[in-house]
Amino acid sequence: MGIILWLIIGGVAGWIAGNIMRGGGFGVIGNIIVGIVGAVIGGAALGLLGLSGNGGLIGSLVTAVIGAVILLWIVSLVRGGKGKI
């Protein structure tokens, strides 16, 4: 995947995860960072479950969103939130 596509998927995944976790967006740069870090976390988490594979563009987006939600949940726990979705 090209770097531009990674940035687009990261931004969309970060925005979706922010909305799922009731936090809204984090701005363009924040969404991209959350989405890209989420993609790494999601890939690792799904790999541990034996669900890794090549899902194409949609699979990459779903993986990044799952990882970003996990990341935001962990951040909310560290900040003293209840970690509710």
C-alpha cells in the first residue's frame, strides 16, 4: 500500500473509532495517528486470534478501526475513565 493510502485509511479509521468511543474526532493529524497506531494494534490482536490475512482495502480499514477502538479504550482506562464504549 502506498503511504497516501495508509494516511487515508488511518484518518478514516481514527475518525470512526473516535465516534464509536463517543469522543468525536481528534483533528486530521490526530485521526491519522490514532488510525495508524490502531492498525498496528488491530493487526497484532487479530493475529493472536488467528484471524490475520489479506482482506484488501476494507479488511485494512476494519483492522485499523478495531485496533483504534482498543487504543482509545486503553487510553480512557489510563485517564481514569470507565472504559465504556
